[in-house]
Amino acid sequence: MFSRISGTLVDRNGESIVLDVNGLGYDVMLPPCVAEKIAVPAGERVTLEVFSVLNMDGNSGHFTFYGFTNAIEREFFEALLSVASIGPRSAARAFSQPMSQIAGAIDRGDHVYLKTLPGIGQQKARDIVAKLQGKVAKFLLIQDAEPAPQAPMPDFADEAMAVLLQLEYKRAEAEAMIRETLDAVSGIKDSETLLAQIYRRKAEKARA
């Protein structure tokens, strides 16, 4: 299975992206800390290190691809997976802060900090420290890249945000939908058009 992917960013849905590679669309999951760094508009080229997971369902299976900006991030993800109580989705969710900060907490045995990571409770924090404490030196040394700055959203996007929050979308999800739509569709100048385009894109994804 391949370990790197390079293609054109087609779409973004929360913390997953679709890359077009020679006409094939690959859905790649991004840990939150990685997703913050891939702040490029649709049409830009993206290269990621990839970790592949085969998911079996009876006699059939499919791959889930997790993407990282460099091989050290992928290795840190693999280190989290070496903890018996941590699966791929849990590891991806937990990778929500810069790698050096998480590694530092592991090295210190800081259960309190680790419990602030999504999906990590008291027992998983203990498991992570028991398995990895004293084994994370290389992850402490890396210089974590600053997240790419995001362009400010237009004023009318605030109105759309308010509507989406009333419809019980989470703020992060609503902001992601607004930014993706503004990047993908040109000429939007008011909240009604923006909401209509968000609905259209969601409907298209549901039919795909």
C-alpha cells in the first residue's frame, strides 16, 4: 500500500479532504492538528504522507487513509496506535494539538493534559503514558509548523453562521462548510445565496 499521495484538492468536509489523483478521487482523513495546516483552496496541489487502515465488514473491506504533512507526524500517529486501547479514529481525534505538546505531556506523565484531548479519558491517558513515556524524544524535538492563517470571512457569512447554529450544527462544522463553499463557489455576495450553495453542495454529496 502506498505511503504518500499527491493530488489536487477537490473538496473538504470537516477534517477530511478529497484529492484528485489522475482522475481518481481519494478521501483522506486528517487529524485536527494536520487539517489546520492544510488551509489551501480547492484546485491547489497537496502532498501528504499516508497511513492506510483496512476496515473489514464480513467478506468485504475498504481502506481508510489518514494524511500527515510529514513522516514524523505519521510515525507519532503510529506510536499512538501502539497503545492497545487506541484505535485509528481515536488516535486521529486525539491528535488535535501540536505533536510536540502532546509528546511533552506523555514524557511528563501529564494525565490532566492528555485528558483534554478529544476522546481521551482517564484510562486511555494512563495507557498512553504507560506505553510511551520515555519513548517520545524525537517527537519533542520537531519544530511544529504554525497553522496557515485563514482569510477573514465576509460580514454576510456571520448571518449564515447564525442560521447554521440555530439548526444545531456545531460551530467548527458550520465554519468549515462556509469556508469550503466560499472557496468553491465564486460570486457569493449575501447570506441567502451562501446558505443555498451550502445546501446544494450537501445534497450533491448525499447523492454521490
